[in-house]
Amino acid sequence: MSNIATDSVIKSIDAYKEDSQKATKEIFESSAKLRFLQDEVSELTIELIARFQPVATDLRYIKSCMEISYGFSRLGRYAYDIIDAVDIFGPLKLCNKSSVILMSETVLDMMNTGVSALRLLDNSLTNKIYEKENVVDILYRKSLRDFAKIVNLNNEYPDNRCNISSTLILKYLERISDHACYIADCANYIKTGQSSPRRWYRIYFFVIYQINSSSY
């Protein structure tokens, strides 16, 4: 599932960069396959718990697999949402895509880090992925502020397709980054049995960002 989800997100971002809808069908089919696999994992999870009554690490691992499969399913869905936005609002060749491309690079790195944390059960990677998520949140808010400034300063609206499509895709990328963190959270839970402290990182950096951004 991780390979299918990662490949789908990469292809959707490439489609946005190239202003192409060629991969739409493939990404849709991958999204549907991930949803099917999620259902299979859920059924297998219930069967394992009912038949073997696992405890401790085994139970945490099985429980986490259900949550992880949901995360990969959502990645596939957001990948399709991205290419669907290209299809709805395109052509977007004249749009400034720098904010989306910049965020996508960080999000793809987060996905790879989250999958690595899961495969290796390495909870030392969680701090790294939390830091990158904070970068994504800041980029997202800054981009929205910049879009608003363009309208306000010029007293006119640019091509709405550019702003609307960029806003939607940035939101999809922000959600993908969240699910990458959830996957890393599961690795931490399997390894330690403790819930992730990521919500405290989010609260702290959100407060810092609000303080810094209140000056403009």
C-alpha cells in the first residue's frame, strides 16, 4: 500500500507541474485499489483479534495496521483530488506554481520519512517529521496570506483558476502531510506503547507562528 500511495501522490504532483491529465485514470484506479486493500486489512485485523486475542506489542501492531491502511487510503484519495483539480481548473500553464511545488517537495520527504519510520519501527524519526509538518503548516498559511495580498494590493482579481486550484492543492498537500505524521505516530505507538506527543508540537509551533505573523 505504501508503494501505491507514494507513487500516486508523485504522479499527481507531476501532472500538476506539467498541466497534464494523462494519469487521471491510473491514479483513480490506484485510489480505488487502496480503498479495497484498506477494507481487506480491516477484515484481517478483526479476524486476528478474534481468533488469537493478541496482547502487548502484537495487539498494538495489529491495531496500528488498521490505522496505517486508512492513512494510505487517504493518500490515494488526495492524490486523485489533486489531479482532479488540474482537470477541473486547467489549463494552468500560466499560473505561478512555486508555492505548490515548494510544499510538495517537503510533503514527499515527509511521506518517505513516515514510511521509513514504519518499516524500521524507528521512532527516532518522529521528531524530524514533526518539524517538517510545522514547515508545511507555515507554508500553507503564508501562501493563503499571499493570495489575499495579491487581490488587495491590485484592487483586482487575477485569474481565479490559479488561486482556487492552488488553494485546493495546497490543502490536499497539507492533509497528506498530516497522514504522513499519523503513519509515523503508529511506528512510535508500536515501539513504545505510548501515544504520540505530536499534538503538543503542533500547539507550540502554532502559537509561535501566530505571534510572529500578528505583526503584519
